Amino acid sequence: MNTLIDRITIEPTVCHGKPVIRGMRWPVEVILDMMGSGMTSQQIIEDHPELKLEDIQACLRFARLSVSGEAYQLAN
């Protein structure tokens, strides 16, 4: 679990402090929106090759943990 969650970072100076992938300007919510619109992980990666499958999996894990109430710690 930690290896996936470690891919999600929150920095006040990046995307207004929203959770993002690996400090890049890819907010978790954007990835979730793409998946919610019907895009597959493979389609997202093909359109945005700077992203990796593990990044998308980390977004899903982060979302699940966020709504579950479980404790987790993000990388700094």
C-alpha cells in the first residue's frame, strides 16, 4: 500500500495544495474524472505518457482511503 500512496503528494505551492501525482501538476481528481468518464488506465497512459499505471492505481487507492476513514500518510 505505501508504495502506491507514496506516489501522491500534497504541496501548498503545487495545484493549490490539492493531492497530485509525484509532485507533478496532475491532480488526483483529474485522473478520477478521466476514469469516471469511461477512459481506461491504458487510454490515459497512451494520451499522457508521463503517467504510469502505478500513478493511476495510487489515485484509486487514495480515493478509497479518503472515503473509508482509514488512516494514511502521504509522502512529503
